[in-house]
Amino acid sequence: MVGHIAAEYGMDLLHLPGAKATNAFSEMLASDNPKAFSRNYHYDVSPVDDDRPFFFYDVRAQDLWEDVRQSNPVSVGGMADRIGPLLFGLLGLCAVAILLLMVLPPLVLGGRLPKQPGGWTFLLYFVCLGFGYVLIQMVLIRKVTPFLGPPTQALTVIVLSLLMMTAAGSYCSSRIATDGKSRLNYVLGTIAVLIGVLAIVAVPLIREAATWPWLGRVALTVALIAPVAFFMGMPFPFGLRRLVRLQPAFVRWAWSLKVAASVTGWVASLVLSIYLGLRATMLIGGVMYLLALAALAATQRNTEA
């Protein structure tokens, strides 16, 4: 009866309770293990949650690589099939740009570059800062924007909070990291810890406060962002001051690498969020500050040697 009605109105019957499975949709509903069905299906049909809110993207990473390997980047002509190759292409282009910025100055300038030890490893410090900051910024924007409501107001609150607290941290960096060694190490470690805490507590707090008045949600957003943004503003100005003392000729080089890493971080945040989730992307941003700490330690060892 239902099939006749659907045919009369020109509709396709996808599933009828009790009927034999005739398509992928009915097979999924009749499956005893939906997770296994999702793993074996050609597209990513797993449930969308707040950590990976990309309902429009259903291409799995392994299928995307297979399509690229077979020179068939568009399988069914959908928009999602074009997003992956585009993002990975942009990511590769940005990586090549950073590599060129690292390699070209020595090739072009040759012996005119300063020979003091520690400069090369210190450049990696700025790459990690640029990459990590943008990863965290983009994740915070995606996490908090639905919580605050209209995108214009949400972006204003998030970006303004980040920039103001980062500026405050930069202003206070000369007083906090005066000795140039141990205090900055603590600052970088504190950033990594705060990012880890934020990745754990942000979602539960946002869910609990979803029904608060708008001003209350704004206050909570600022309270979540302010501590980590304040400390994130310190490492870069400190690094520039130290680079001026160590190798002044490298300052413009460090600026260029940080900007290139920031652009790369913006593209990488999309790729990582789609395939790993927002929380994992934020944690990777925290790891970048630990890598900056490692680059700083290597620079100090080379300089002392």
C-alpha cells in the first residue's frame, strides 16, 4: 500500500519496516552493528557531533587518498569530494612556502648570514608559535560561535577577547620573562597545560550554560579565553627581544616564518578539525607550544656551547 502511494506521487521508497533491505539506507537501519556498517561504508556516515560538526563532509581520509592516487579526485561530483583535495593542496602549498623561506635566504645570501650558534633552531621557535596560535584561535571560534548566537556578535566577542588578552600578555612579557630562560619555560609550559584544561572543560561548561542570558554567556566565554590568551601573548615578543640580542639579522626572517606558519595553521586547522575533531586540534596546538619550548631549549644549549 505504501509502495503504491509513493509510486503514485513520484517518490522513492527508501525503507519500510519489516521489508527486506534493498538499499544502503535500509541496510544501515537493519544492521545489528551500526558502527561496523559506518566503518565499512564507502562514505563517512557516522553521526555528527559538536566535536566534528561538519555534516556536509562525508569523504573518508583513506578514500580521499585512494582517489588522488588513482587520479580521480572527484568520485561522485559532490562538493565534499572537491573540498578534500583543495584543502590538502593548500596545505601542501603552504608547507612548500615555509620550506622555501627556510632554504632560500642561505642560498641567496650565503656567507653574508651571521654565523652565531643558535639562530637556526630559534627560527623553528617562531614557526611553532605561529602554527600553534592559529590552531587554537580557529578551534575557539568554531566551538564558541554556536554558543553565543549570531555569528557577527560571536566573532566580535571571541576575536576581541583573544586580541585584547594577547596584547595584555605581550605588554607584561618584559616583566614576567626578564631572565630570558626559566620564566619563559614556565610560560610555555603553562600555555600547554591551560590548553589541555580548556579542551577538557570547555564543552561541558558550554552545554551547562547554553540557556544562560546572552551577557552571561559572553562573560563565560571571556573567562574561558582570557587566561590562555594572556599567556599566549608572551612568547613572541620575548623571542624577538632575544633574537635582537642573538642575531639581529634574523628578525625579519623570523617575522616571515611566523606569518607563513600562521597561514599554514589556518588551513591545517580545517583539515585536522574535519578528520580528528576540534578537541584533538586544540591539543595539537598545545603540543606546538611544547615544541617551541624544545626549540628554545636547543637554542640555549647551542648558545651556551
